[in-house]
Amino acid sequence: EIVMTQSPATLSVSPGERATLSCRASQSVSSNLAWYQQKPGQAPRLLIYGASTRATGIPARFSGSGSGTEFTLTISSLQSEDFAVYYCQQYNNWYTFGQGTKLEIK
Amino acid sequence: QVQLQESGPGLVKPSETLSLTCTVSGGSISSYYWSWIRQPAGKGLEWLGRISASGSTSYNPSLKSRVTLSVDTSKNQFSLKLSSVTAADTALYYCARNPYAPGWFDPWGQGTLVTVSS
């Protein structure tokens, strides 16, 4: 099983600032990586697939990068609605998720 | 746009079988893959299994012996059965679409809480 490790567990950032979230795979997943946003009481929402392709309707302030075992989700200028939990997920070998990063208001 | 809705009992007794159905609306169940994912309270996400419209299945190896997926294309539905449940199976259960296999999950249903308790 490919283990996905996200860091940090919690990230405190002020609105308007940049947030950088990391995801590491225990072995290469090529570019077969997705990112999701989950708000309380809601299902996860797809943000990024193929490591760097934004899903339909996702604002340009969200960007993904990386390949192999190291990946990054960047939110360029945080809006109030961006504070949530973010998960990475690999689909190179079945499906596994990271444990999540909680993005909170500083 | 495609929407998914989970349904089924919210309470299941230990050792019994959990059964859930996902109804797909706004689009056909054909030509895609469909998955079940669960999330225990306050914890992360675990993929349970995937089924195609033709009935081809793949399961999480850690749960393979207990999970069964089925599909009913006439009703635009697919279903999950999880046998011999314990308290550890208490979770929010989501259904989701795989645009292609393996692929990512989009969209997701709103989720349904299943509690295992006597």
C-alpha cells in the first residue's frame, strides 16, 4: 500500500496570505495525484487532479505541483472560504489518501 | 450535472451486514466507474471498492473479504454490502464517481452516517 503523508497537520495563515501544503508518497505515484477540500459537514470537493490540473470551476488561486513522491498545493491569496481541511490522494496504485492538513485562520 | 445520493440504514448491529445504495441523477451510470469511500469521525478517508457499469469490481485488499459491490443500471444505482461489521466500521460513507479508472473522485455524494451498535 502506498502511504501518503501530509504536512503540516495544521497550518495557520492570515487571509490574503499564501498557503503551501505538502504531500509525500511512500513510493513514486508519477503525476497520479489529486487534492480535495473538505469543509465541516460537507463531502470532499475535487480541486486538482494529475498533480497540477485544476478541476472545473476551481479558482486560479489554487495550484498544484510536483511529481514522483513530493507534491505541493498552493493557495496564492487566502479567502475566508478557503479555510478547511485538505487531502491528497494517489491513484497510481489503487487509492490512498493522506491524513489531511487543516488550514485555519491565524 | 451529475449528483449522487447515498441511502440506507443508519444503525447496524455488530456482526450483521451493512447495506447502502447510491442513486445517480442528472446523468447515466454507464461509461464510468463508481466507488465507495468512508470516513470515521474525525479521521481520514478510506477507499472501499469500485465498480464499473458493466459490473467489474475492485476492492481494497484490507477489506476485500467483507465488501461486495453491485450495480443496477436500470435504476441508475450501485450498492455496497459490508459483512461482519464491528464498531470500527462506524463512519460516514460516501459514494463517488471515478471519471475513469483508476482516476480521482468527482463528484461525491453528501455522505451517510452508519453507526454499528447493539
